[in-house]
Amino acid sequence: MASSPIDIIVFAPLAPLFGVILFWFIQLLFIESQKYLLSKIRPKHEPLCRFTNFLGILFQTTCHALGYTVTKSGISSFYISINYGKVAPKKEKKGIFEWLSNGFLFIGPFFMPASLLLICLYFLMSSGFDTSIPETVIEMEYTFAGQMITFGTNLYTFSEGLFGFLFNIDLLHPAHFGFVLLLIFIGMGIRPSHIGEKKREKVDMLYDLKNIKNNILHKPLYLFILFLMSYLFFYVSLLLKQNWYVSLFSIFGWLSIIAIVSLAVTHIILLLIRTTDEIPGYWKFIPYVVILVSYVVMRLVFFFFPADFTNSTSLLAMILSTILSVILLLKYKTNKLKTKTPMKSLRKRKIEDETDVPRRIIRE
Amino acid sequence: MYQEELLENEQVERVLSPHPLSFMRLQSLCIFLIVWGVLVGWFVNFSEYQEFFFDSFWTVILVWGFGLLLVGVIASLITIRWSIFFLYLGVLAGGIAIMFWMGGQNDAGIFIPFYSVAMSIIGFLIVELYRRSHKYIISNQRIVFRGGVLTKQERTLRYDKVSDINSKQGILGQIFGFGTIIPISQSGFGLGSDSSFAAGGIQVGEKKAKFMGIFGGGREVQTPRARSYYELHGVHPYKDVKKIVERLVQGSVIVPYQQEQVAFQKEQVDIQKQMRDLLKKQTKPDDEETPK
């Protein structure tokens, strides 16, 4: 199929860019949802919320400092607490340097924590980092559709590797266990729009987007230069018949996927905390004990009776037993999940009682 | 605090103890012991490097001991407390001795994780005992600091003797709401010093003639520091306690305006005394005459 020159010159470079923006928006939605969950558990888990605040601010401040370092502005002061972080440059640079350091501040926290996980995954995952062009799309590789398909294929390959690794993770392996801890901690930190000490700031997804928009509109020329450089990079890749351009954006896509997975795992933990809060007394700790015990017991069983898929089976057993324990505790220790008499049978009995009245009168 | 220990008009405002996580420096030593013991156990029994340790007791001990002592040296240098190094050395020596005593050299890979966990539990218990020995009593007249597992220590500080208040809160403290308050007395109790020392050596000459010199330099910086028995270590809720202490210290300090007022009142009292004496003198002859 012949591809039009306009498609190649104008539209093709935009394809991976749109893909990254789409994933980034999904990430933003997850962040908002996490923020909502955290605000719900805040009254009972103040230290946890402070901790997540600290992680969020730590990443944000580090990115800001990184921005000043990259632009050679230097760092005169670096302050970080659980509610507030501040980095001051040695030299106040204007123009492109200021714009770049602001870019690091606003966009860095979305990608930097995930890049830490990506480095870990590089050593832990057996496959998924392949960015070669699939043979099926070799003919239309430099069109909008071709670029989109290549981008999507790269993301699919990575996701397949990532989920394969996650579903077969060995929690008794120190490196795997450390990765899970990092995944949870980073998931709590990928949250530039942190919840402050008091619920007064309007720091949410729209606030972040407004900041980014202001940064773009502040110096539109720099955005134009950035686009121009992207296009030039694409043309160089096109001339040399390489997939460098799409590979670069694929890495951003991978980072978004990692961030989304990390946020999803954190969501599960926050939901568990929120649900167990409703269970009274020490019973609320039972699901956490079940997590640990069920996994270890399953692994011990498979150690003495070897079988296939031991890691994933143990993981599944752990998840199911935790869910079951939570449901049982909610049913027997709280007023939740209780139905006295099914509504239908209750209605039936009522009708029967009403029809019985005349008979009783006759009998009497 | 017993009722009979209270002074006249003394009222207890707060009785405090350090937060369970305020001794994290000590607890982290135990945590490391567990982590490293379990890691060595995993390496020896389950990892792909298990062949390296196969049937070699001293290799296992060497790896375990090297990790323990390396961290011990680093932690000792950072905190300037060699007790950490000797503690890890003791744990290592104890482990080796028990293994030889029980004849379990062949099962070092299984023994080390269990031994590490057992030692860590003992460590946690000792830290907890040490934490619970602390008791800070804040009354309207003074602060009483008490502590000590075997030897009981006590410090009493009156608010009018407090010249300065230093407070600090680490990240863990900020998260869990605890912090340390050091009231510095006028005598300087509550102040420590950070000292650094640099030395260099030089050797010049061939086999016969040798010249050697050592140059050194030291520097000392005063910093608020006290033993946990003599400071309000890791108290919770930090902000409230800080406010109470500051209010009580402020309440016992006489500001310049109040000093002027006191001087003026003293002057007034003196005048009144003089007037009373004069009046007495004037009325005395009449009193003497009356009985006559």
C-alpha cells in the first residue's frame, strides 16, 4: 500500500506522541482515584497519608533539583518535609533553561519513579524489552498507522513480559520481594498532586494540567522548537531506516504502563485497608496475617509436593484466601453483607398471611 | 509520679514516654541482622549460587561475617559508636561458638537465618525494655527525666533554669508525629560537641635516611545533644508537648517590664516600711504614757 507524503511528513511523527499522551491521561486518572482513596482513609491512617505525601514530595523535589542540575543552574538550597518541598537555584536562569527546569518539575514526577522500576525490571524480566519493527508492518512503518502499530506492538510486547513476570513473581525471592515493595512505595509516590496537611489546596489533576498548560503557553516558541526537534529526529530515523523515534516514545509508554500497574497495586492495598477498617478490634489484622500465612503454606506444600505453576498458584491462593477472609469477617463481625430473610420469601409469607385471615375468622 | 514526690503547689501536666519508633536507630540494627541472615540462608539453600557454598562451612561463615562486620564498621563510623561493631562481632562469635558446640557446622545455611531471627528478637526486646525505662514528667514547676534499666538515672530541671530549647523531628517523626525536645540549662547541660580531626603523614628518603612527620588538626562545634534520659526523647504528640514546654518556660521567665515592676514594688515596700517605723516611733511615747 502506497503511503502519501503528507502522511509521512506531517502526521506520522504525531502517532507515538498521541499514544504517550493517552497513556499519560490514564495515569492521571489513576492518580486522582488514588488521591480519593487516600482522602477516605485519612482520618484513621494519618501516618500512612503523611508517608505518601512525603514520597510524592520527595519525587517532585528531586525532579525539580534534577531540572536545575541539567540546566546548570546549580542548587543553593534543598528542603523537604512531609508537607512541603523547596529547591532554590544558585543562579536564576531565564529563557529555555527556566522552561526546561519547570518542565522537569511538572512532568518529571510522572515518569521518574516509574523509570526507577524500569531499571529494576530490566534485570528481573526475561523478555519484553524488544523494540524491533514487527515484520507485518514493515511496509507501512513510517506512516501514521504504521507508527501507531509499531508503538502499540512495542507496548504489547512489554506488557506481556511485565504481566508474565508479575503473575509468576516469587515472593520468597529477595529481589522479587524487594521489587514488590518498591512497586508499592513508588505507587504511593507517583502522585504529584499530593494531599496536603489540611484539605484546603485545590491541588488536583486539573491543577497539574493547568500548570503544564501555563508552562507551554508561557513560551510557545520553545514548544515549537521541541516539536521541530522531534520531527527532525523522526526524519533522521526515516532516512536511516531505523525505528529510533518510535522506540524513544515506546520507553515513555512503558513508563506509563509501569506507573499504571504500580498505581493499580497500590489501589488494591488501599482498598484492603479501607475495608478492614470496618472490622472491629484485632480481627481487622486477620486478612494481613492470611496474606502471609496462605502464601508461605502454599509454597511449603509445593516444596514437598512439586508441581507446575507453583508461584502463580500460590499467588492466586493468597489473593483468594485474603478476599475470602475479608468477606467472612465482614459478614460475621460487622453489619455488612447480612440478609435476614430473602425479600421474595418475605413477600410470599406476607401475602399468605393476608389470605389466611378470613379462613381464621371462619374457623373461629 | 507519686503524690509524696510532688513539691508544694506542684501539678503534673503530662507524663510521657518515647514513641515506639523513636529508637529506630537501634531497631534498624536488629532489622539488618534479620535481613542479612535470611539473605545468607537464601543464598546458601535456594539461590543459583548455592554450589559456591556447597559443603563449605567457612565460606558461609566468611560471607555472613563479612557482611555483618562491614555494616558494623560503616554504622560505627557514621554514628561514632564502636559499640555497634562490637555488637555485631559478638553476634558473629556467638553464632560460630554455638555451631561448634552443637556440632552443626554442616547446617550453617539453616542455622544462620534462625539464629539471626532469634538474636534480633532478643535485640528488639532489649530496645523495648530500654524505651520503657524512660519516663518524662512535665509539671507546672519542673521537668523530671527518669530512665535506666539497671542503674536508675534522674534529672530535674526547673523552668527558670532553662536557657534554650532545641527541638528536632526526623522524617519518621514527622510521619508518626513524634520528636525530640532538648531543654538546655544555663549550666550548659544538654549541649554536646561534634569534633572532627584530620591527620596526614609524610615519609621522605631512601633506605638509610628517613624523615617522618605527622600533621593534625581538630575542630569542635557545639551542638544540642544529650542522652535519651536527659532529653524529651521521641515524645508524642510532638507539637503539643513542645507548646506546653515553651509555655511553661515562658511563664517562669521575667521579662524586662516585669523586672521594672518588681523593682518599683520593692521600692514601694521599702518606703512603706520606713513610714511604719516612723509611725511607730511617733506613737511610742504616747503608748508609754498611757499606763501611767
